[in-house]
Amino acid sequence: MHVPRVLLAGAAGLALVLSACTTDAPDGSADGNGADLTPEEEWFDQEEFDRQLAQRDIEPEGPEDEPWLQAIEPEWVDTSEWESDAPEDATVCFSNASVSNPWRVTGFITMEQQVEELQEAGEIGDFQVSDAADDDNQQISDIQAFVDSGDCDTIIISPSTTATMTPAVETACESGVPVIVFDRGVNTDCAVTFIHPIGGYANGADSAEFLVDNLEPGSRVLALRILPGVDSLEHRWAAAQTIFDDSELDIIGYEFTEGDGAQIKDLVSQHLQRGAVDGVWMDAGDGAVAGLEAFEDAGQDYPVVSGEDELSFMRKWQEEDLTAIAPVYSNFQWRTPVLAASMILRGEEVPQEWVLPQEPVTEDERDELLEVNSGMPSLHYARFGGQDLPGFPEAWEDR
Amino acid sequence: MSTDRTGPKHAGPRRGPWSFLSGGTGTVALLLVVVFAVIATQNPSFFEGPPLMSFARMAAPLVLLAVGQYFVIVSGEFDLSVGSLVGAQVVVAARLIDGDEAMTLPVMGLMVAFGLVVGLFNGLVTTVLKVPSIITTLGTMLILFGAVRYWTGGAPTGALSESFRLPGRGGIEGVPYLGQLPYALIIAAVAAAAAVWLMRSPYGRCLMAVGDNDVAAAFSGVRVWRVRTAAFVLSGLMASVAAVLIGGFSGVTAQVGEGLEFTAITAVVLGGVLLGGGRGTVVAAVLGALSLEALFTLFTQLYLPATIQPTVQGLIIIAAVAYASRRGDLRLPERLRRRTGPPTERPLGTSRR
């Protein structure tokens, strides 16, 4: 059999051109895909969305200058059953999902410093850590090992994923020691306390609202997202979709970047070739600077942009005096679990769901935060909340 | 019945207007043209100077990595360590330079030296210790990845200097029509030309022979281990230069370099270079890199949902390679195939006579 190669080539070419035509004009938008602004049901919970947006305006309870001890609308639970006579001998165990990104690295350093402070004060004893390197199975066996050893007087868990880790967390609860879960959640409320900042919806809404407020109607906005399918990131996008849907902004599309600077710069450059981009919405700040450089290299004005409280972005923001906002996924939450552990060992009440404040960095606060963090590396997070810990600043500077 | 009687026109290599496309280069050149054509329908301004130059700047590091990978693949081996190597180089450079212009050249020198050492290590472990290269370089990939993670604690520190970023970001200004001629394009073009020259030199012919049949090559006097080790060293060198360009292009992020080894291998395979060695040209590998980068660009231009992009990319790659092997780009040359022909031609017929 001999198919003329011209036919094959023609068919391949035709297929490409046809697929081009079919993807070119979805719901009648003339320009780009005009990103779909209806959030996917799987990732959007109207009730939770409303709750998080409302929580942003609620005054949290707790000491004013220690946000890591503040809680929004806490429901206090009794922990006297776990009160320890000798907290300085109590072992705190921590099963960490991973330290696989700068945000987690920064947080973990803060946690270690907090542990040191508490140990010196005799409020906790030994601190044991296992790191699962983002592997669910590894974390399940890590938790099992903590339970089997019987050494732990408190178990802190930062789950790697929600559904898979739920039974492991339940196992830890059944062993009778107090369990503290933070960052990502699990589908059980057996833990004594679940610590987390307000959440992804509030984060995505902060940045989307800023763009809506600072751009003229009809302005073209590009959305840059890291990955699909990660709940905290999907919630940010779902919130932004909801807010953009009610606005007059033209969302020209969204792209997945894996937070890789080279990809971000390439994607932004390509969008710039085909028309102005007035605003850039990002679900996290990784690579924001590379995206802004694409504007520089194309000789265009900087867009209105939302990044994150990552220092590389905040420094660029200050240098170039951008119109920008840095939404925050509060990094200081890494202090709270160890503090909660010491509270439980003292038999003090802790909030059942410990919702920490999550306040975006605005221009008013930017310079002050950069001053505090002046010696920190560029992938450090401004709201890390460790300024008053004994190791500051060397522990974070020399990582 | 016999296949060699079908007519004289199939007996020898085709000589026609398309003959320059033979040897693996044809399919990938065709793919590149088709992809460019579709891009042009989506974005007619793509072929005006500046957008094309920005495409070239983006594609340059991949071209370098593909050339480096070509040397290794054509010698019958793999180099999986290049992605990690690029990541390590950029992160190490940022930490050592830390914004200090005076450190730029020494650090660039150090990067090249480091790339050569890693290549030498890969080569010697593969050839002298006889560890399969896929394992050697997988090991190197993990070693570098882990070492960088350990050294930086997972978060790169420091900053690259402006002059370090120049090769990847800057260019010669004021070129007519093009606007700015990126240094990255010049570097990639020089590297590709040097690679073509090298493949025509005695070393290149030895490399090809080793990839085709290392036993035969050894019998004819080629020092196989030296030739292969040199291929790994070249790959390390190319990765170092690519690291300078990538770091220059986009600065330091924690993810820099991730997955580049597979992109580079894909580019080479797309160029019709035979995995297992011994077949394929540098030009085809370069065209493969350009086609792959053009595909990425096309996906963006089409606003193809980002989630489906890897699937489409995979389909196109399989289709292109299948098409290339159908039309014979990847088959043995005619003169080699004919040798096995006669004995199998009429075995039954002759015995009955």
C-alpha cells in the first residue's frame, strides 16, 4: 500500500487548520477564547464563597499585633483532658506534606523558630518532624509511625491532599492524642483544631476586585494560573471568574504556567503581540516578575497586576511603582499549630476551626513590609510573621 | 511476485525536487511549515520582525539543548540530566553572583566548567563503568536536583546581574526590519553551525558509526568510550550555554529547568533522529526543536485549553514520527536493505524447480 505523501501531508495540514477554526470562535466572542466566566461547579461553593468574602471584614479575636494568634469567629473547645503536668517533656510530632516550594520552606523555618522559642520557655519538649515529599502514601505511613511509636503527645499534620489523607488523620485521632491539622483540610472534624487562613475564594476575590477597581471598563485582562486541579488555586480562579463576570472587563484568556518564569514570559509576550494587555490576574506570585519583564521587552506600559507577597514581586512593585496588589495566603499560619500544641498542653481552650486573618498587601503597607524583610531572599514571603522570633533575621536569610 | 521487479523507478534513491528533504529532515521541515502556516492564519503579524525574533529568542535554548542531546542520542545513548543541570546552573549562578556585576564572567566560566564536568562524569560512568546511560543520567538528574534543593533549602536565593541576563534577554538594536536581533539567536545559530561542521569532521563520522554499531566501530579502530564520553561532554557544554540563555531570559524561579530533558529528547525524535543511534542529522534535530517550540506557540495562538495541550502535543509527535517512518525517513538506506533481499526472494520457487 502506498498512500501518496502529499495526501497525508494535506490531511495533516487540513486537520490543523480545521481544529484552528473550531477553537477560534466558541460562544461568539470575536477575540480569543474570552475565557469562560462561569466557575466550574466542582470548584465553586456559593455559600463558602460568600462566607469567605464576609470573613475579610470581620474583626478577628486575639492580640492585635500577633495575627498568628488571631481567630475569626472562633468556637472555643475545651482541651483540659490533654493538660500536661510536665509540658517541657511533652513530644510534639509534625507530619509535613513537603517543603517543595518556597512558600512551604519559608513557613517551615518560621515553625522551627517558633518551636525553639517554646522549647526554651519550657512549654513543649521534643519536636519530631517527618517530611512526606508530597507523597500521600509516604505521609500515611509517617502518621502511622507516629501513632505506633506512642511517643507523641500531640500530632500536627499538614496534609498533602484532602481525600486520601482523611483516613490517616482519623487514625491519628483514634490514638487518643490531640491532633492539629493546618493549611489544607481533610474531610473529618476529628482534629481538635483545624488551622487555616480565610481561604482561596477570598484570595482570588481580593485580586480580581483590585483589577476591577483600577481598570477602565473594557480593559483587556490576562489570567495566569499555575496548575489546574489544586483546590486552593481553583478556588482563587473560581472567585475571580465570579467577580469578573459581574464586571465590564474583557478577560482575554487564561494560561497555565506551572509558575515557570520562562513560560510566563513567553505566554505574556505572545499575548502582547496580538493586542494590548491592560491587566494581569495571577493566582500566585511565582514568576510575576518574568511576566512584567515581557511588558518591558515589548516596550509597553506595565499592566495593573495582582501578584503575591513574595519579595521578588514586591520589590519590583516598589522599584517600578506599579499599580498592584499582593493577595496573601498567610504564611504566618505555620506558627499557629505549635502555639496551639502548647495551648493544648496547658489545657487552654482553642478554636475548633481556627480561621486566621488573610489581609492582602496594599501599597500603603508595601514599603514598611519591604523594610522589615530587607535582607531576605527574593523568594521569601513578606507576611511570614517571624519578626519577633529569636532567630530573626538570620534563620530566614541563610536558608 | 518478486519485489525487485516492480520497476526501475524504486530501485535507487529518489532524485527529484524534494530530494534535499530526505534523511529525516523532510517530515520535520514539512511539520514546521504547516505549523507556521497555521500560526500565520491566526496571527498574520507573526512573521513581521519583532514577533519572529521573540520566537527565536524563546526557541534558542531548546535548539542548544536539542543539539547537545543529538550528539548523545546519535551515539546510541540518552542524557536525562540536562533539565536538572540547567536548573542547577541557574540557581547556583544566582546565588554566586547575587547581583554583583563583577562576578558575571567568572560565574559564566564556572558554569561552563561545571557543565563539562557533569558531562564527563556521565560519559565515564556510562562507558567505563558500563552503567546504561539512561540510569547514569537519571542518577545525575536526581543528584543535581537533590543537591540544589539541599543547598538552597528549596527556595533559590540571590539574583542574576544585568550583564548575565544580556545574552538571553538583549540583542543588537536597530537592525532593519527585524528591530532587534537577539543574541540568543546568534548564539544558537553559531552552535548549530559548529555542530554541523563537527558532524562532518572525522569525529562526527566516528560518533555516527559508534551509534550505528559500536562493535563494528571498535573493530575498525574507533575508541568507542572516548567518542561517547565526548558526546556527553558536548551535551553538558550545550546545557551550560542554554542555562545562561534561560537564566537571562526569565531570571530565577524555583521551577527553572524542570522537564527540559524530555522536551529536548522530544525535539530530537521529532527531527527523525533514531533513538538507539546511528541515524539522523543535526539540522533535523534543530528543526525538531523549532517545530516543537512553534507548536507551543500555536497552542497559545489558538487559545487551546491548556489542559488538553499535552495530549495534542503527544498526538502530533506520534503522528509525525509514524509518518516519517512510513515514508522511509527512518528506514535503513536502500543500499543496506538490498543486501538481505535476494536470499528471501524466491525460496519456494527455486526448490520446486
